[in-house]
Amino acid sequence: MIYPENAVDKLGFTEIKALIKTHCLSEMGRQMVDKIQPLYHFDQMNKFMRQTHEFKEILLNDSPLPIEHLYPIRHLAEKARVEGVFLTEEEFFHVFLSLRTVFAVISYFNERDGIYPNLEALFEHLPIEKSIVRSIEQVIDVKGKMKSNASPQLTDILSGIAKAEQEARKTIDQVFKSAQRSGWTADGNLTVRDGRLCIPLLAENKRKVKGFIHDESATGQTVFIEPEEVFHLNNKVRDLEFEKRREIIRILTRLTDELRPNIPLLLAYHGLLSKLDFVRAKALFAIELGAEMPQLVKDAALELINARHPLLTLNFKREKQTVVPLNVKIDEVQRVIVVSGPNAGGKSVCMKTIGLLQMMAQAGLLIPADESSTVGVFRQFFADIGDDQSIESDLSTYSAHLSKMKHFTAHANAKTLVLIDEFGTGTDPQFGGPIAEAVLEVLNEKKIRGVITTHYSNLKNFANATEGLENASMLFDNAAMKPLYILEIGKPGSSYAFEIAQKIGLPQAVLHAAKRKIGAQQKRVDTLLVDLEREKKNISDAKRQLETREQRLGKLQRDNEDLRHYLDENKKDILKQAKIEAQEIIKNANKLIENTISQIKASKADKEKTKELRQHLQQTLDSHQVAEAKIPTVAAKELKEELKMGDWVKIIDSGNVAQVLEVAKDNIILAMGELRSVVKRKRVQKMSNKEVPKAVKRAHSATLTEELAGFYPELDVRGMRTDNALQAIEKHLDKAIMMGYPSLKIIHGKGDGILRKMVRDYLRKYSQVNRMEDEHPDRGGDGITYVYLN
């Protein structure tokens, strides 16, 4: 049950159905989409969702399903049910094409028996009655027209028509040529009037040719006459045409009679085609949305992980932006989430996302959330969203809210999902707050599940002190004065009324006067909430930075360990190979010396011959010495360890010790304290950790720790000169890369767009920059650039 009925519109479910309809191929599929409603039985919900999931798998990972023709054949089957009625040639052609599609689909799934069990259930026990197709094929051709040999009588009639038309044409050609020779005809050729072949004559010559005048031109100067000689031949053609029509009707009536016993089967085929188109549309929409199938449970509970609002997701997708994901859990312990926080902070979107995704899931649709999410079954959806004042019913805004609260308190139960936006507003807060608290108390006693958004402090206090209710807040960056759209469970949120008013530019005098007028207790509570949120954000940022650093250090340690093992193994192989080559050189040198001595003896110590042999020996030994010298060089080259991020090196020219930030081909980016330098690979020598002075390590560690603690991935360069801005950006980018941040936010302002262009052109030269995007239009647009890093 959904109350009120317009809740489906307020949550966006009607718009979801409209988007699914755009993916349908047939009117019957669109009609099924119109009937989508939340289901209240687990088995139905499970079946429909699994069908959509299986069709999505087909679209993404299997051969295309052979759905070529989806014609609605239900009304044709109902028409054929009546005795004496016959289907037209076009209607039989539509039946023929639809049945071919049905049989192709059934064969497709038969080939994949057991892979898509929920889709196979759509046509379970549905026979393939090919006799219907064969009967239609004997009568209707591939263009949807009656075949000339559909019956012997039709063949004879068509032959007679062709013969009579040929004879009539021959005769009228003769009359026409004779009239042309006599100069009686007007400009033009033979023409057809009232289905009869005629010749154009000048009006003054119409008495010179005997025949029947069928028409005349607009000016009256030309008349169209059917000559007497062909009149009876045209009559014969006309009679044969009537006979042909009667024979076609007889054939179609006979074919319809053959079809009539199979009408129940045709209706079943129609149902299959409708469901296939319907499920296909849901699967295509799921792919467009990036939706998954969650875990299903029978309880009235849900847990959404990385959930996104469907309509917001599609809208942001067109703008090439991303939606901040939502994580929330509602079960028998944490039954009602009371969400507070600043205006425009995402409270309503959070509530609508939960309600819409639950409604989609119970309608058998996949949802844009991680597949590890859990969705249960609720028997009722109650929603109070927006302004439902009614002039006709004499209801004010607050009266409309109270009417809904009356229904909620009377009919809600533990299987009801209650969604209330801005609970208690619309009247004097002094009375609206207590009434809202009393209603919430009654609903909580009924063990309802739900999400409530509010600014009222008494509701936050009530949620904090009441079992089953849980405070939550939409996080807000109070330094940048902007919402983060992240739901945090466990504490209420401040409305940031004074902070937002101050940012907007409300005069200080007005703000001071307002602060004096509010109660001291309320002021302390709101200040405490702001301070708590600020401290929690700082702790969260520090924790995230520490985790990033630990991951980076862990990766460096693993890389160093792998490198050490690699070098140990290869060092043995290289030295072994060098020893073998050295032994071979010595062996060859000994042989050469022995051969030289033998040749000197053989030549009886001839001076010239001895001199020549000595020179040859010296040249050979010199070449061996060069080879021996190359062996350690080659070994050293192969042993030269590859440098990686985090390694320590010594700059050969200056002797300075630095740490590697990045290796880019022959260039290396080094860090020496806060200084960044780019040097050639050949100018540095790798050092082991033991060789690095402890003072250098401590200084570098202190610098890194200071940078980690004080670094924030956001930079404001407004008002800077271009050179200074680019220098600041380069330094900030280096730190972001070193610390493993996934993105960087640069605030450059809009202006004439010159600084924005310079910044983006400068960043494009960095290989570490993956892409750049504008901020959301509501939060700065093209005045802010988000830089996403590899």
C-alpha cells in the first residue's frame, strides 16, 4: 500500500517508469511498464528481479537475443475468435513474423538450457506450433502479400486478368496511335481514370472517337475517353478483379478458420513477447544506470552500500559528474533514522534515495548500489514530502501534514516504511516541535521503519534518548562553508544557520542581534554540534592521510623486498656467467701462446716471422683484455638496480642524498627536504638504507610528517599572477602525488577564463593527471577545477 497516492510521483518512481518505457520496442511492452508497482510478496519480487538480472547478463556477455519483430497479436487472436471473421493479409503477416520471433527466442534459450532459469520460466511448457507458420507461409509471401498460387482458382483468375489487360492494352494502343496520326490527341500518354485505361483527346475532337468520357482537364481543353473497342475488355478486367477479391477473402477466411483452434496458444505467445520486451527494457535501463541486483531478505529491513539516486545519477552522467554515494542501514534495532543538518545539505535527497530504491527493488528493478547491499520487503510505503495544501479541500500546508500524520499513526506497523521530510514544519515551532515529537513517539511504539529529516532540536534529543531511533547528519565542511553530501550515522547535525548567513553576507549587526535573541542553551547546543563536526572531520582527514601513508609505506616495503630477491638471484647468475667467460678467455689465451711458440720454433726464430707472430699475439691479448674489462662492466650494468619511488640515491656531482619521488624514463624526480629536483638517471647512484645518514632520514621523515599533517588537497590561486599560480600548483601537485591522493581541487575563479585555461593547459603536460572536470554548477561551476590523478 502506498499513501498518499502521489508519493510515487514525489519519490520519482513515475519518472523512473517513463525512462524505462523509452527502451521498449512495442506498445505492449510499454503497457506493461505502466503497470509496474511495488510487490509485497518476496517470491514475486525475487523472480522479477532475477529475470532482469539475467537479461542484463545476456545484453552484456552473451549473443544478442533474436528479437526482431514484436507485433501485438492479442487483438488479432481475439478478432479471429469470432466465427466468419477473417484476418487481412497484413495481419497474418504480423502473426507470422511474431511467431518466428517466438520460436527463435525459445530455440535461443534451449541452446543455453539452465543458464537463465528465471527467463526460461517465461515460456516453460510453451510448445512450438510450427504448423501455424507453415499454413501462413503457403498463402502469404515475404512482403506480406497474397501469393499468386495460394489456390488454383486464384492462379486462374490472375492469369485471366493478365491476359485481358494485355489484350485491352494492345487494342487501346492501336486506337491511340490512330488518333495521334489524325491529330486528335492532346499532349500526354495513356492514363487511368476511375480505374479504366483512357486516351487524352482535344475537346473539339471528342466526337471523332466512339467511347465513354470519364473525365476532362481543369481547363476543359482535354477529355479522357475510354474507346468503345476496349470498353468490354476493361469490364472483363473489372469483373475478374472482383472475382480475385472474393477468392482472396475465401482463402483468408479458410486460413483464419485453421488458426482459430490455436487462439489460446497465440495469446500465450503474445504474453511471452510482451514480457520479453518488458524485461529487456528494465535490463537496458539497469545498464544505463549502472544498477546491480542486491541481496534479498524477507524482513522489513534494508542496507544500502554506495547507493546513488537514479535520477540524479543520470543527470550527473550527462554533465560528466559523479554522485556522492550513500551508506545507510535500517533494521529492527536501528529502525528510524532522524537526519539533520544544513539546508541544501542533501537531507531530502538522502531520504528520497532510500524510499525510491526500496520501491524500485520491490517492483523487480535493479538498483544503483553495490551488489552487497541488502533489500527486504515492506508492506506499506507512507510518505510526507513537499507541500500538499489544497484550496478545494480547504487544507493549509500544515493541515495537509497533520492529515497524513493522522493516517500514519492509525495504520502504520512494523512492516511500514515511513518517509517524512522536514518533520514538524509549517506552523509555530513552539507547537510544531512537540506535536512532531509526540507523533514520532507513537510511530516508534508501532516499530515502524523509516527516515525523517528535521531541523528541530527536540527531535534530535528525542532520537538520542529513545531506543530504535538513531540520529544522523549530513556532513558539512565548515571551513569552506559547503555541504559534503555524506550521511554520517550516530550524531545530529547543526543547521549552520549563522555560518551560512555570514557567508551569504548578511550584515554583522543583524547576525549579532539574532544571536542575542536565541536561547543560550540552544546556542550552546548548536555551537557544540559545529565543534564536534569540525573535530570529527579533522580526525577523519588525519585518519585517511595516515591510512594512505601506511599503504604507501607498505607498498614501498614490498617493492624493496621483491627487488632485493630479484637482485640476489640475478647476481649469482651474472657472476657465474662472467667466471665461465673468463675461464674461456684464459683457455684460449694459453692455446694462442702455445701455438705462437710452436710457429716460432718452426720458422727457426726468423726475425721477421717472429716479429709478425709477436704482433699478432699482442693484438689478440689486447682484445682479450678489453673483453675482460667489459665483463664487470656488463655485469655492473645488469646488476644496476632499477630505481623506484622511495629509493635513496646520491647525486654523483654534488654528493647530496635525496629520495626518489618518481622515475620517468631517463629522468628522476628527487626530494631533498622541501626541494624538488629533476636529474638524469646517470647522475645518481642508488644507496642502501644503511648508507643513508640518520640525520638525513630524520629530517626527511619530519618534513614528510609535517606535510602529511598540514596538507589538504585543495588550492586557492585566485588573485595570483600566472607564474606564481603555476608554481604553487606544481608544488601542491607534487605533494598530492607523493601522498597518494586521488584528486586535487584548484580554485581559480571564473573571470575571463584566462587563468582557468592556463592552469588546465599546464596540468595536461603531467602524465599523472588522468582528467579534469568542472565543479558542480551549484558549487562554483567552471570557477573550480577537479584534477583526478592516476
